[in-house]
Amino acid sequence: MTRFISRALGAVAALTLLAPSANALQHIVQKGSKLFTADGNQWFIKGIAYQLDPYELGTDAGQCTRDAALMQELGANAIRVYHVNPSLDHDACMQAFNDHGIYLFVDLDTFTSTVTQTAPEWTPAQYGAFKFVMDAFQKYDNGNA
């Protein structure tokens, strides 16, 4: 849990989001070891892991809308997604989560670009894969890659 919180804080601090749209969620900022909304209220992660498919967040707007509504009903305000295909169009699903007040913490690695604990290394291929995810999700107000 501590590792997840640490990664979440790092993701929030590392990603600069674009200017908010009309119904965008507030930006979350890190101050010390705490998270705050843009208006200064402390923000707490109340989230779950979400992965419709082992390789993908999902691009089915209807499914994402139904799931986001149920998550909101449960009181969740964040989800962690393990793997995404950054070449797919995630606009509809990201909007569904945004509309329900849910931020996403998206892992940068894929099954082929993960850093292994037994033999850690950093390669240009991993950098490229991580950058591809960041570039794909940086446009969303509720995305924290």
C-alpha cells in the first residue's frame, strides 16, 4: 500500500496537466506528503484497481460509463489501471470517468517494457514505451500516468 501511495504521489507530482475543460475535474497537487485540490482542500485517494482486459483499460464508452457510475456510487474517486494500449482512442472512457469524478493512475509499463526487480535495467525501448503512454494520457484532466 505504501508503495502504491508513493507511486501515486510521484505520478501526480510528475505529470503537468493541460488547462481544464468546462467540466474538468480540479487539478490535484502535491504539497509535502499530502494531496490537495486546486482550491486548497486536502484530497484523499479512495480508489480501486480497474482493468477490463489484461492489456487494456477499455475503449467501450458504455461499459466505462456503467462502471464509473458504480464506482462513484461506492465512493471511489480514483482508479489504478495496470496496462494500456496508448495507440487506441481512450477519449470516451476517460470522459466517462471524468464525468463521474474519477481520476486515473495509469502505470507506464507494458508487459514488454516492465522493469524487472531481479535484473533492473533502463533501455531506450522502455523509455519510448513509457513516453508513448505519457503522451497519450497527458491530455486528460483526470489522467495521472
